[in-house]
Amino acid sequence: MNKLVSQCVSEIKRAIRNPYYVFWSLFVPVCFYFIFTKVFTFNDNAEDQALWAAHYLMSMAAFSVMGSSLMTLGIRLVQDKQQGFIKFLKVTPLPESVYIISQMVGQSVIHILSIAVIFVAGVLINDVTLSAIQWLMSGLWILFGSLVFLALGTLVGTMNKVDTASGVSNILYLGMALLGGMWMPFNTMPSFLQGVAKWLPSYHYANGPWEIIRGNWPEWQNVLILFVFLCLFMVLSIYIRRKQEVV
């Protein structure tokens, strides 16, 4: 347990110093939030505008955490592999499983900071007002739902080159955000793209807090799809790592 805690603390420090985290997880979502709620608006009705401000706040919080999972965790795993850290682990008492878990736990702690920063930005920029239970439930959904993208991050981390991992994670991150309805009102997307979105984990991830701020529970399909993708990414990541160990 002490090994796990020590490694988690180390990974948290590394993540905070990572420029990918600061840029993609904090700066970009806050900028997008300001632009799409203050500069460009989708209606003039005050009540609808207030709902849109809360809706888009949840989109950007999910966008931030999803990006941190992919861009920060995935690329860091590849960097450690390239620099020989993984080989070094094999001659230490620290199991590789503890190393992977500590990466995910440490990143989850960072996600709490990301969620808090984005939520505060929503209050300061648009005076978003939600009940305490809505803030709490939305934050917990975004935090625990990020396990799906952390698992995807470990899958990206099985790649051998940082440049490849960076390119793939960027495509996955931005593609899932755009197609998942995080950048624009979902009902303004073409119908065929809406059909595609409903098969993506990013849509079901963001739809949880979208429902919560409207006084509803997340849909059961959201939970089911996220669970299926979590299992898929974990199985693929474990399988590839074991194949690489044999080679």
C-alpha cells in the first residue's frame, strides 16, 4: 500500500508539471466555454441561455477530463517506455500493475482539480446556478466516468513512439469530442451524426451531466455503453501488454 501511495503522489506531481495537462485540460476548455457562451450564442431567450450555459459547462468539464485521460496519461506511458523506465521497473520490487494503477489513480486526483476549475469558471463567467446535489452528482459522474478514457489512455500507452501516440490521442480526443456533441448543441448536428454519436463513449459520458442539470437521472444506456467500452479498452490494453512482454 505504501508503494502505491508513494507512486500516486509522484504521478500527481508529474501530471501537474505536464504542459499537455495545463493546455488541453484547463486553458482550452475555459476558452471554449467563454467563446461559445459569451461570444457566440444560440438563442436570445434568457431561460434557454442559462440552461445552455450550464449544459456547455458540463460539456467542457467532460471534455477537459477526457483530454487529460488521453493526452496526459497515454503519452506519459509511452514516454516512460521510450526512456527505459518500464524495463527499470522489472528489476525493482514495484510491480508493473502498481505502476499502471498509480498512474490512473494519480490522474483521477488531477481530474478533481480539473472539474473544480471548470465549475468555478462557469460560476464566474456565466453565474451558473445549480443545486448542491446537481453539482455533486455531475462532478462524480464526470470523475468516475473518466475511467473509460483512462482505460483508453492505457491502450494508447501501449504504443512504442511518442509521436504516434500523440497523433492518435489527438485524433481520438478531438474526434470523440466533436462527434459526441461536446462542442455544439446535440440537436443542431445532422441526423446521421447524431446516430453516430449515440454509439460513442464520449456522447454517453457527457449525456450523464446533461441529464442531471435538467433534473433527471442519467439514462441506463449511458451506463451500459460506458461499461462496455471500459471492459473493451481494459481487455485490449492487458492483452497487448502481455503480447509485448512475450516479444
